[in-house]
Amino acid sequence: MPKVIITARGGLVDEAALAVALREGKIAGAGLDVFHDEPLRQNPFYGLENVVLSPHLAAYSREGLRETGVLAALGVVAILQGRHPDAAMLVNPAVYQ
């Protein structure tokens, strides 16, 4: 039976339709950490035992914040040294073309 995990952006799925599918057993379970409307107030998933709801905060861990800072610093150093930042750090690498 299918399961759904949504961690990208809220609004990618029809939350009401997903809640119906979960209630009817068409989908075994779901894990979501992003939602169409945030902050999460009323939601069709409340009360469902086959759903895990979590805040979208993975980057706010001690390790995540440290890594974000290190990557930003490395990008700044590369630019100041006349180099291009690592392509993995660029949101729009086409700007260097």
C-alpha cells in the first residue's frame, strides 16, 4: 500500500484529498513537514493516527546551522579569491556563464 512523504514545499499535494485517502485506507500513511497554510492551525490531518506531522526545521539543528554557515563562508572566500563558488552552493549557476 502506498505511503506519502512531503518535505519539499507546502501546496504540492491536495491536503484535503490526501486526508480522505488516508481515512479510507487508500494510502497507508503520510509524513509531512510542510503544509499549504503555515503556521499550521486547522488541518485535515488532525486526529489521524496514520499521519506524522512535523515542523520543517531540519536546517535549524545545531549541525544544520553550522553547515549552512560554513558553506556560506566558503562561498564568500572563493569569490574574494577570484574563484567561483562550488557549483553545489549556487542557486543559479547560469549567472557565471
